Amino acid sequence: MIQKMESNFTKAAERMPIVERLNVVLSSIQNQEKEFNFDYWTSILKGNDLYLKNRDHKFLPYFGAMHEFSQLEISGTINYLIKNEFVIVSNPSIGILQVSTKGEEFIAGKLKMYQVKEQDLKLKRGDFTLMKALKEERKLLAKEFKVQLHKICSNFIINQLAWLKPTTRAEITEIEGTEKYEVEYYWDRLLKVINNFIETKNERYLPENLSKLETYQETKRLFLEGMSVSEIAIAKSIQENTVFNYLITLHEAKEIDFIPYIQKTIPAKILDKGVVYFKTMTEKRLKIAHELLKLDYDVLKMCRLVAMSNAA
């Protein structure tokens, strides 16, 4: 029910049309004097200031230009532009982006883009899961060999590995930028993660070591990056109601502010109905509220949280 509500809300909201979205990304990259890498562009366009190298970048005209999209969606859009040669990667080892001649023609209106579908701009569900698994393996390698993470490979290379899914050393060497990293043992370890992922034929595959991450802090990070409850559930291979429980606990611990997300996600009439109930009734048990209001348990949890937060 929650996933359906999120979907309905998304449809009702003013979401940027696909062609305009592509134009925003291309124009932003073209007009930026200083070159940024792939990850930095996703943060800039999302309006996420947690990882800014320069605080003044908050005042760039395109900072937050795609705030209504998750960073996962923005990454998928940039990947699409790279794949279709509208954007070139001038420094493949770290993912510095530049607009190609083809991209400039699109911005100038000389080139039209037809039949681009929403799914073309999205990373597959498994790509993000694999990306996380590769990053965790890289972290273990860095610790094992006592080197910094970027000495193993950059975030952009991790992105390309998850996207292209090479299965041999030869296929890895075909990815631009990998020639900078010469330690073949690193590649063997990363290839093992990719091959295990593919062999399971299950996009929910997780290496054993990934499950050892601090669950609450990982959920917090994904939420602050702009991912929805359903996206976090997919990324972490857990149920949505489990994600809601984590986020509610994080809110109660003052680690995050979950209220704006609730207000955006639940239709106002339903939220008001639930909040009024929990404010006026002495019986706070969800089972009783569910029987009376006929609302989903996760919706009721969020209504109760808003009611308690307003009362505090």
C-alpha cells in the first residue's frame, strides 16, 4: 500500500519531463567552468550539501535543479547520457564529465531525442545493490593492503563495474580508466563479487561482508541522499515496513527529521485522519487504530509519529 501511495504521489506531483531533465543535466555540465566528477554532479543536481568540497557550490544556479529526483535517478540519467555519447568522460579514472559535440547540438536544439522512456534513465535495481557490494569489497581490500580507497579504484570505476558487469580481466581492461590501476589481485576480488552476483541470477544477492554494515547508519545515509522508502528497501534487500521502523527509530533518536517525508508521501486527508485519531484517543495501539480507521499499519505508524511529534 505504501509503495502504491508513493507511486500515486509521484504521478500527482510536478515531475520534470524527460527531455527537460536531460537538458538540465547537459546545460549544467556545459556551463560549469570547473570540472566535476560523476558523484559530485549527482550531489550538486540533487541539492545534497553533505559532501560538498566547497560550500560556495550551494549557490551554483543548478544546485538542487533536480531535487525532486533521488540520487539514484540522477545517476541513471547521467549514465544514459554517457552511454549515448551526449556526455564524455574526460578523465575516466575519476569520472570527470564534459558535454560532447552531440550534447552541445542537443542543447542548441539542433538534435532531437525521441522515444526516450523513463526506464531508460533508471539504474536497474540490482545495479545499486552490486555497487554497494563492490564498494564494501573495496573497503576490505583497502584495509587489508593498508592503502586509501582511491588506490584500489575510484567511485566512478565502481559505478562502471556495476553498470557494465565485466566477468573477466580482459573485459575490465576495456573499461576506460581501469588502466590506471595495475594491481590485478584487486580486480580478481572485485570480479568475484560481480560473478557471484550474476551466478545467483538474483538481484538481491549480497556478499556476506555487506550484511555486517551498521544497519541504522546505512539506512540514515541512504535516506539523507534522497532515496525513498521503497528505494531503500530495494537497495538493502529488506521489507519496506522494516525500513519504516528504522527511520522512525532514527527520527526518535533525533538522527533524522522524518516528518517532511511523511507529509509529502501520505495524502493530506489520510494523514490528518490518522493524526487526529492519535491525538484524541487514549488507546494508541495500532491494531485498534487499524480496525477503526481501516488504514495500513505502516501508514498508522507514521500518523502516530506525526501526532507524537506535534504534541512534544
